[in-house]
Amino acid sequence: FYLTPPQVNSILKANEYSFKVPEFDGKNVSSVLGFDSNQLPANAPIEDRRSAATCLQTRGMLLGVFDGHAGCACAQAVSERLFYYIAVSLLPHETLLEIENAVESGRALLPILQWHKHPNDYFSKEASKLYFNSLRTYWQELIDLNSGETTDVREALINAFKRLDNDISLEAQVGDPNSFLNYLVLRVAFSGSTACVAHVDGVDLHIANTGDSRAMLGVQEEDGSWSAVNLSYDHNAQNENEVERVKMEHPKSEEKSLVKQDRLLGLLMPFRAFGDVKFKWSIELQKRVVESGPDQLNENEYTKFIPPNYHTPPYLTAEPEVIHHKLRPQDKFLVLATDGLWETMHRQDVARIVGEYLTGVHHQQPIAVGGYKVTLGQMHGLLTERRARISSVFEDQNAATHLIRHAVGNNEFGAVDHERLSKMLSLPEELARMYRDDMTIIVVQFNSHVIGAYQNEE
């Protein structure tokens, strides 16, 4: 099944979105120039989600990618709700009071976020009242707890993640008289999602990560070359500290059963996630909720089974690991992406491909054929391809799309091979998952002049 280049392009571009930060009086005061994002599904429907928003009552911009598992319900809920929890956690006491008074007296609310959404990015209208009530309870508690201190961003991020996860669990336990909503809150709680979120304010970049999506900084060295700086750690079996953390939280008698075949209790790849109450609730609570839940829940095999060797829950947390980085003029862009990208590409290649794309330059490195015996004909082919690639760098108007094209279509020489791209994109659903995962990418471009000016002020 052969796809023409225009067909390939229409598949690759279907979910692309770009946002440019508006300039104020010709002076761009934001350290962010704008961002490009895109998604390529492997699952139908896609289980990844993405979000981006500007905080209106505090400074800063929020961007995040969310990788769902056991369905997309949890990733969907987290993508709509988490930024509100973060924004509320960052608000000063007076603003929280203002918002609460407005709700009390039925006045219009101060808008908290300005969302930057692709038309395909779905928001669930049905649950908005329920979600709003949970959020309101949270800010009422913050008002009561008021210590008068300004909130530290790191703390705000951690509190928001934990509180949202707690609310997801609570809503499922309480249930809802409306049967549609009741089924929705249960689906959200029983499925799961990782989250990798960036908060950018001036030169302060915070990454809060739960699970195995990643944040990476693209840095331009003095000689013009590109390097990658990791700003998150994967929470999975490959991370020894994470394995240690899990072991520390459970009795020695469980040491052998905690991580099996590189999975938590032999089942779950990420060691931190939202939802996934199968790994958090006691067995009694799971049984009670499933038995009293709607019939659709009972028919779902996933909700019925109890993980093996389940003795001392919770085994899973949504608490994020937060990394703070002070931006420098050489920090040119940030890539947030779900593991679908990192499974296919090394971060060093990601840095180079995005860096060259953003600067529109291909360094003419000598062609490396890595120990292959290459005929003159093949060499000629490689050179022609390189020529084509220089002109093709401009065919993508979106850095995330450009990255997906490479992730899916690269051949062993690191060049995009149209035939390979066509094959990979025309795989039927049930096969696609064997070759790749859902991919969601956000590329944030920084404004070096503004960052330099901030630095000089300091």
C-alpha cells in the first residue's frame, strides 16, 4: 500500500498546531517565542494528550504531554485539569479570595488560563461541573491554609499533581448519581497516565515529571553544533534510583515481586502515574467500587483482576520529580515528548534535527556510511538525497512535524526515506502498535535576546 508524498504529508500534518507569543510594543517580554506541537497516533483512538496554556493571573506558560495507558480516559482528564490545579496553586491569597467571592455571589470569574488548543483537542463538557467543584474545594482549602508566604513553583507543581490524583481517586470512590458521569469517573481512575509538564517564567524553567515521557533542552554550542541536556528522569525499571525508591517503600519480603520483567508488580511500565487505582487502592476498596459500579465496569476484565503479590498498597504515586533550570542565551529550545519519540530516536539526534530545522542550516558533515560497503551508485544516491533534504527542510512549517517525519521515516543513514515513511504510515492499526507507539511532541522555542537581557539585569 503505497502513499504518495502529499498523502504522507496530510497524515503527518493532521494534528499539528503552532502558537507564536504576541509581541508587545515591538518589545517581546516573554522568554518564549512560541511553540509547535503535533501527535501521530498508533492506537485508535490515540491514548496520548497534550496541553498548552498561558497563566493569566500569574506570569508564565504551561506546556505538557500526557501518555495514557489502559485507555485514554485518564490522560484526557489530566490534560484538561492539571493546569488549573497548578495555576490555582500558584495564585496569591488575594486572588484566590477574589475568585471564591465571585463564585459565591454568582459573578463572572477571573479567567485563570488562556488555552492554546488544536481543534481536535477534546474537552469534556459533561464533567466540567464535577471538575469545577473539585477544583473549588481545593482553592477553598488553600484559602484556609493561607500562610501569607508566596508559593514556591516547585512546591506548587508537586501539590497540584498530588491533589489532582487524589481528586481522581476520590471522585471514583464517591461515584455520581448520573450514570454517564459515574462510568466516566471510574474509567478515569482505572486507566492511567504519565505527565511531563514545563512551567516557563522568564529565565526560570521548571519541569515536573511523573512517568516516562521526557523533557530535553536543545543547546547551541559556540561552534554552532547542537547538544542535548536532559531535564527529566524516566520513572521505570531502567532508573536504578526509582527501583530503589519503590523497594524502600515496601517490606523486604516483597523485594522479589515488586519489579518483575522490568514492570511494577510484573504489569506496569511506568513507576509513577496518575489514576491506575488498581495499584493504589486496597483490595477491599477495589472490590466495593467495582461491585457497586455500573455494569460496563464489571464487564471490563481489567478492573476485575487484582495485581499479583498485592500486599501493601499503594505501589504507585503521581508525585512528580521537579527539575529547575535557569535559562541561558545558548538554550534555544525545549522538547517535551511521550516515550513514542524516545523509543525511536536518541536525544542527541533530536537536538541536532530540531536545531538545524530551527536555524534552517544543515551542516555539511562528511557523509558517514558507518562501515557499510557502498557502491558509487549508492553514494550518488546518498548525495542526491542530501540535496533533496536541504530543500525539504522547508516543507514542514512545524518543528514537531519535522521531528515525527524523522522518527518514523529515518533509514540507517539518518536520512528520511520516503518509502519507509509510506510503509510505516500505512500499517493497519493492529500492526502499527507493534512498530511504534503514539507520539506526542511539543517544541518550545526560546527568545535568546530576552533571556540575555534578564541575565544582564541580574
